[in-house]
Amino acid sequence: ERMLLGIASHAAVAIDNARLFGAAQRELSRREAVEAELRESEAFLRLVLSSAASGFYAVDRDGVTTACNPAFLRLLGFGSEQDVVGRKLHDLIHHTHPDGRHYPKEECPIYRAAADGTSAHVTDELFFRNDGSPLPVEYWVEPLVSDGRRRGAICIFNDITERKRAQAAQERFQEELAAQVEARTAERDRMWQLSSDVMSVAELDGRIVAVNPAFAELIGRPAAELVGRPGLELVHPDDVEPTAQLLERLNRGERGDHYRYRVRTSDGNYRVVDFTTSADAQRIYAVGRDVTEAEAAAESLRKTEEALRQAQKMEAVGQLTGGVAHDFNNMLAI
């Protein structure tokens, strides 16, 4: 029995030792797996940072550079990591605002993120290359936290030189376009002011929005007195209906007609105006010419021509009468 107990005791110890060994082996395998996974993650991260076009660097809580990627070195003109790691770079690469003001370390978003954990995204600022030349950048800063403790910060930045050039070109284009619009507006205003043609702008219902000086002079009233009034108030009663029909056609989007109507002046007389109109979704535009004298001249010519025709008829009748009388006298003589 003692022998069996001894054998059993040794067997139990052996089993426990086997279990402990198995557990140790499993723990070792898990640790190796975790370490392998960590190495794989680190290798992948290094590959990503090495192939990224964006610059990357990390600083500790004191602002000392702890890591960077090849894009950082290339964009800022450093030869190797040894030129960067272990140095405080603010006074070298981030010392001046775009407007030329000094950039204190205390105001640097990168150093603030490392010190107090404040994230930042800066869209338009300058870094400076190793040779002192400026580099327009947009950058993102995030605090670096490990085991619940702040360890520093990481910064990722992009070269925005081409974007700045495109923006500058766009701004120049906008300025040139604005200058062209201003020049054309000035030309239009000069034409509006100096034209002998009468010009008006009206709402789609015919209410006057603006008239040029020639229109106001024709009516004999200041432009301010005409603005806001229904245009039909200025129309001869016999011309109101065709003018209202024209407004309806313009409201339906049809083309404006070349038409003529009489407008009442401040002295109660009427002037004949030959108008051409067009309209958009909000306004009616009209340009006209005073043809009162031309109309009167045409009427005078018509009357003169009519009188001439009447005279010619009378002359013909007279000649006929004279001929008949002559023939009659000859007959009487015979």
C-alpha cells in the first residue's frame, strides 16, 4: 500500500508538473504569437509611413523629435533621421507665421498637443526647410497616449504649394473677371446716362423699376417720380389694351414685339415712341425712340401727297373740260 501510495504520489506530482509545463508552453506560445503580431504591426506601420507622401514626425512631451518618415526628410530637406531625431525642431522648421510674425513655442499647436493633449488641424501655415526656404503646409496634430499616459504628439502634414498656386490663379481670375464686369457695368451705365434713346426697366406686371435720363426728359418728370408707378398710366387710352396684351405675352415667355404707342407727358400732350422689348424671369426691358416729329413729318408728307394727287386730278379734269369746250366751239362754228 505504501508502495502504491508512493507510486500514486509520484504520478500526481508528475501529472502536475506536466500540467505546469503545458501551461508554460501555452503561455510562451501566446507571448510569441503576440510578439510576432506586434512585430508584424510595427513592420506594416513602418511600411505605411515610409511609403506615405505626407510628412510625419513625432515628439515627446518636451518637444524633442523621436521619429520621422522619409517624406518628412524629403519635404524639409534633411539628409537622414539622425539629422532630426533627438532635436527640438520648432526654431528650425516652425519659427515664423505666414505674415512674418515670430512664432513662439508656447503658441505652437504641435508642442501644445504634446504638453496638454490638445488636438489641432491647421489648414494654411508655413514650415521651413533645412535651407530656410518656406513650405506652405496643412497639418494635423494628435496627442500620443500609451498606457493612459501622454507620451507626446504626432504631426502629419501635406505640401500645399500647388493648391496655393491654384488658389492664387483662381483669385487672379476672379479679380480680372470682376474688373471686366466693372468695366462693362461702367460702359452700360454711361450708355444708360448718355443715350438719346429712352430706356426703362419694369416688373412683369408693368410697374416701373428704373428709367434713364432720356426717358425722364421725354416725360418731363424726374426719374424718382416715375419709379414704382404702373407703366400703363403713361399710355394713351387707345393704346392701353394692346400694351396690356404685350405684357401678357412677355409674362408667358414669348418674344417681345417691336411696337409703337403714345406716352403722356407732364404737360398733358402725347409723344409717339417706337419701342423694342425683351423680358427674363423677373424684368421687362424696353428701349425706344421718340418718333413724334418723324410721325408728324410722315403725316405731313402723306397730306401733301394727297393734295398733289388731288391737284393732278383737278388739272386732268381741267384739261379734259378745256378739250371738250374747244371741240364744242368748233362744232358751233361749223
